[in-house]
Amino acid sequence: MTLAPRDQLRKAGSIGCIGSYGCSMRLMNSDEVEALPGEVGEIYLKTDSVITGYYNDPQATAAAFHNRWYKSGDVARMDEDWLSIHCGSDEGHNYHRW
């Protein structure tokens, strides 16, 4: 994620634009389909620096990935400028109802 200094006041609360060099990001809704602007979803990441799995825990590893995309557990909403606005964590929340 990147947030240019010129956008920090205009987009207060944002975590930045989608993607940066070497990192791909998707915002996926509860049906694991890419969310549209204005929708809330979970941030999925694909990068060489993300974990490849949990040690001796294949069930946790399977739950943490979808088609080789890491499911971060972080919930966000995209606005019309495709800036990701932070909404919190999926842990303990049902973001599907937001």
C-alpha cells in the first residue's frame, strides 16, 4: 500500500492505493469475488514476502489462503478513487453484514 504525502489530508484514514512493487492486492467480498468500489471486503495479498504456511498446521494454512492468495483478515472498503480505507480486522467481526 502506498499513500502519497499529497493525499494524506484528502484521504485521512486511508491505508493507500492498491499495490506496490512486488505486491499484488485484492479486496474480496464474502463470496470470495473481487469487491466493487464502495463494497467492504477482506484484503488478499500475493507477494514473495508473505508466509507460505503455518508450521505443522495444514488446516490453518489451508484456511489462510485462497488460490495462493493470502487472506490477511484485514477488512477494508474501496472508494471511487480506488484508495483502500481501513475498516478494521475481521477477527471477531462479521464483515459480511457491513
